[in-house]
Amino acid sequence: MEDDWSRFFEPYEQAVNELKLKLRALRAQFKKAGNRSPIEYVTGRVKPKASILEKMNRRRIKEARLEQDMEDIAGIRIMCQFVEDIYRVVELLRKRQDMQVVEERDYIKVRKDSGYRSYHLVVLYPVQLIDEQKMIKVEIQIRTLAMNFWATIEHSLNYKYQGDIPPEIAQRLQKSAEIAFALDQEMSSIREEVNEAQHLFENKEKHLK
């Protein structure tokens, strides 16, 4: 059975590794061209077997439908400095020829009740195996650093309380989510000044090397 899981994970691992490499290369291309990249950094993971089994049970996903019905087995996360960068990245991904966007969920304009904000894309990404090409579903989450900090805390609390966060803590989480988003909006209001300062700093660093 473990061999079956190992074979199952292989194309997902390949998809995550290839997409991380490509998206980091995209960031480098902006830098080499002397432009500020909308991508701050990229991470990725394949959902562990235990998490897959738990979600299959919770959402009553049949094994035969696993690849079709579970969209986040392969996951990529793109962090941005500004909210505006998120939508720039979304446009860049829509235009790419090496993946097909099949679903979009904007949790920034319409946040979740918990306070969660992020932009989610589900893409079909072709992985070339030894004797065939396999289309892999990959969930791409795009968020600011502030959104990511909040989401990481919420994820930890959900794990601690097994998805049933006490009302008082949930209320404080919602409040902190609004504070984090207010920070994003404030930073957007001085975006040009921040970009110029970062550009000057990067040029200074180059001259010191």
C-alpha cells in the first residue's frame, strides 16, 4: 500500500517542484530587467497522506474521485508585498501557456467569515511522466505577507482546537484580520514611496558588492 501512495504522490511532487522553480525564475526575470517583482517569495508542498485521508473522510470523497475532487493535494503559495501585487500575479498566471486556470476564488474582496483573506487559483498543470503526460490539479494561494501571518496563526489554532475555535478567540482573530488588512491598505497608500526606497537600497547593495 505504501508503494501505491509513493507512486500516487510522484506526479504531484514533480508539479510542485517545477512550479516553484518556474515562479522563482519569473521573480528573477523581473529583477534582472531592473523592475520590482510582484512576487516576494514562493513556497510549495504536497499534502501529507494523513491530511488527505482526514479530508476524504470529512468531505466524503471516494477514493476513485480523489484526484478530481481534492484540488489542494499539490499546493503553491505566492507571497506579495502589496494587495495590488496579488492581482498582478493573477494576471500573469492567467496568461501563461504552461498551465490552465480552471477556478478562481477571491477571498480578498469577499473574505471568509473567519476573517481569512487570500486569492486562490486552481490550475491544471501538465506533468511529463515516462510514458504519458498527466494533468495535475494544483491550488495556488496568493496573499500578502500580513495575510499569510494571520492565516498561519489561524491554521495553528484550528489544529489545536480541531476546527472548533472558542468564540472569544475566534472574535479576536476576526478583529486581528481586519487590523492586518488595514495594514495592507495603509502600505498600499505609500506603495510608490516604498518601491522607490527599496529600489535605492537594492542599487546601493549592488555597488557595495
